[in-house]
Amino acid sequence: MTERKANIAVLVSGGGTNLQALIDAQISGRLASGQIRLVIANNPEAYALQRAEAAQIPGKVITRKDSGSQEVFEEAICEMLEAYDTDLIILAGFMSILSASFTKRYEKRIINVHPSLIPSFCGKGFYGLRVHEAALAKGVKVTGATVHFVNEVPDGGEIIMQKAVSVCEGDTPEVLQQRVMREAEWIILPAAAEKVCAEIISKETKG
Ligand code: GAR
């Protein structure tokens, strides 16, 4: 009998380096309790789609613009998630806020990686490079990354893992972003995914 793994869908918008970290963790066995079955991009140009293709993972494009409304957009995502029997949704640089009705439907089944130590530099308007610009403007000496469950409050769900990263003299937002990814995001996202997948499987076995 093959061992049951949690079915993972990864939602992306851009470069997909966090998706790559998940794929690499799956190959190396660090992500053992889950299997990436599907990648959904809300942007047809997302390089993450090429990473999915190279790893032979189905990649689908669902855009808010083509959907016409947030409701239709989310319904299309849900249909795809159901078609792939998704157990866990991972937001890996997904730059679209999901509605409360979506997040309620998947309570404790959506995780997100955010490039700061929440509750600093998070919430509406804080995404991508903007987070690092704000951290440098404030003059913090330590920043980092957080993986958390997603609920109706942007970046407000329960924290699963965090890792601190030093800010260095002369850092630009781009340099800091790369360090936070390399030293924190690419490490804690696969680790948190493994933790949550293992919990999903263990709850099933216990009934
Ligand atoms: C990552 O730094 C991720 O933490 C951030 O966008 C980048 C995506 O990079 N996400 C957010 O800001 C969400 N609020 P990637 O496409 O290379 O993984």
C-alpha cells in the first residue's frame, strides 16, 4: 500500500522561488508528508509556471480579470482545488487577497509565507519589495519571515514558524529581500508545510 500524503496546491503570482524551495524539499525528502499536485497562477506570465512544468506538476492560470468578479475568480480556484482533492493550499508569493468566504471554507488548510516578522510590516499594502522598503525606512536591525495560517484578516492568522534575519549596513530593498528569502523563507516554508501535512495525515489516522 502506498503511504497517504496530503495533496498540496501552491498558489503563485511571480518568480516562484518559494515554489522551487517546496519542489526541492519534496525531492530531497524534507517534505515527505505532502505531495505538490497542482500549481495555480493568477498571472499567465508568472515564471513559477515554468518551474511547475519543469517539475512535471500541472500548472493552471486563473486570473481575476478574466473571471470578471472576485466571486467567480474564487469559485474557479475552488473547482480546481476540488478536482485535485486538495488538502492544503500554500500561498507562495500569491499577490491577491482572498475573501472571508474563501478562507472560512478552508479553515486551517491555507498557509502563507510573508517576508517579515509578523506583526511588523504586514497587512494590506505590505507585499513583496514594499515590505523590505518599509523595514529599511524604519531602520530595524532585525527582520525575517513568517509562515502563518490564513484567515479573513490579511497576514492575521495563527503563526506557524518564524525566522529572524539581520539587516546589514547599506542594504537595498532588493539585497535584503534576497537575504530574507535565502536565510528564512526557503527554509521555513517547506518546514511548515511538512509540519501541517503531517498533522493533517495524523488527524486522519486517529479518526
Ligand atoms: C516572497 O518574498 C514572498 O514572501 C512575498 O513575495 C515574494 C514572492 O517571491 N509574499 C508576500 O509579500 C505576500 N504578502 P517568489 O515568487 O519568488 O516566491
